[in-house]
Amino acid sequence: MTGTDEAEAAATAAEEALYVLTAVLLTPAQFPSVLGDDYPEACAALSLGPYAQGYGLVLGQDGTGARWTVVVDDVSLVAVAIASWDCGMEYELSPDERTVVAALPGWPLELAISAPDIPAPHDPVPEAEGRRPLVSPDTTEWGPAQRRLGADEIALQWAAWREQLGDDEFGPAPDDAPTSDEPESAGAAPGGAEPAGASSAEPEAAATPARSVPQEGAAGPVASGADQGAGEGEGSANADPDEDSEHPDAGAEMSGVRRVLSELHGYLDSAPPVGRVRSAFAPGGARMLRADGPGWSLVARTDDIAFVLLDDSPGEVHPVGRGTELPALLEALEAMAVRPS
């Protein structure tokens, strides 16, 4: 090989090298929710089969600055890298070529970082019969991806969301001191709560939607349902239908949340696609539940209340009080949920 050939080969290798920026898991229990309501749907968004062991998604740039998402089947390697980065440790993620399943142009997630000393991130030049580059969802518009991103944000910032609800409506959040066999976690913080209008002594007979609260997070700013006529107490399961007719927004909210609860009960009778119901660690020995379905997402702690987001209610978050129904429903969902291994 001549000197010119060697230089060309080195330049080609530099262009094809992947500068890893981050990585995420794509497994039945953990997957980027922007891709779908369940694991098979998330895989289909990337033209992948729902491989039971899952995948790792490595996001980076090549030497020209082009965005690439490299799919690997070495889930353990990617999980170790993510855990190391979360602990502030350096870890060089270099998947073996034999583990690469696909190299997809673009990124499915928005990244605020880029590789140094190479051109700014951009989509690769499309090949003659190549697929369109992956893109992150537009957070200025409300839709299924934004609804799921909003649910992600609530799960991550549970304590802040829970604090927006007064004790007079939902009761105090429980003590989140970790148990002896569970480490401290930056996860959520929550509590046992009563539905709006119910007393501690006599909770209502069903889980009940209460007022909406404003959302500020991954899915952008969200309006308060209370500002749109869904006032305090209008979410009661025993609300007067004539009152709902005077407040159509509250009636639509009630109907949507009741539909979600009904569909969740349906999951107990007929198992949904894997990943529709997922369980993760929460402080105090509780579990953080995440469930999704056509047009809705639910986030809940097994020892506290739930929050519902609806495609039909752009930017609104609907708290659901415990009553006597929600605890049993959450317990049953937890029993069927998939968990990170």
C-alpha cells in the first residue's frame, strides 16, 4: 500500500469512526417512551424485531459530524456503560462489530451535546434507497410522543409534582426514608392520598380524578385544567352530571380518566403487549408504576396516588386520588408489570 493509499484509508477510517455521546436501553422493561406505548411498538419504530433480550442504542457522530444510532445486541455492555456514567465514572463504550444489529441514520432523542473537534451534528446524506433519518419529537406540539415524555418527567420529578397537590385534597405524601435493604435513590417521592372531596375517615369508593395541574417538563409548558373550568372537586366520581354539563372541560376530563382506569382493569383480564405496564424502584419500599395505552399514559406509586395524561387533553395532567379502588388496582398492575433485570 502506497503512502497515498494509507492516507486515504486513514481518512476513511476517521470518517467512519463513531464518537459515542450517550446510550440507552431498548428492552421490555426500559425503552425510550417516545418510540411507542410498548416494547414491540418501540422496536417497530426502529424496524427491529421485539427480541426478548432487548437491545442497546448507542448514539453518536461519525467523523463528518453525522448523527448515527447504532443498535447492538450486547445489552449488558450498554447497561454497564450507562450505570458508570450515572455514577460520574468514565467508561469507554466500544461495542464489538459482531454485536452490531443495525446502524440507523439520525437520533430518536434530542441531545444537547456533540462531539468536539468535528462538524456540528447533522443528518447523514441519504443513500439512494436508505431510510429517512431518525428525528426527535417536536416538543412544541402535543401528541402521543409528547404525552409519554410528560409522563417520563413526572416519574423523574415525582416529589415536585406531588407537592403541588394540597393535603386537604390528597393527604400528605408518605415518608420516603429508604428501607434497610434499599439504597438511597434520586427517584421519586409520594404518598397515600384521598380523592378530592373525601375525608380521611370515609374515602370515596373509587379512584377519582381531581383537578388538573400545570405541567412544565420535557413535553413543554402545559396549561392548568383548573384554569379551563375543571375546578376543585369537579373530578369526584359522584359528581352531579348537571354540574358536568356546566363545565364541559371537567366532564371530558372525568370521562377520559375513567376510560383509562377501565382499560387498566382490562389489562388484568387480558395481558397487553409487553412493556405496556412497567415497574421501577421508588423510595420507601414502594414501586413506581408506568402504564400506557392508546391515547393515554399513567404514572403512579404503589403507596400513593396516580397521574394521568391524555392525548385529548393537550398539556394537562390529571391527578387520581386513591379512594378504595386505586390501591388494589396498582397492586394488581405491579404483579403483572415487567421489571428491569
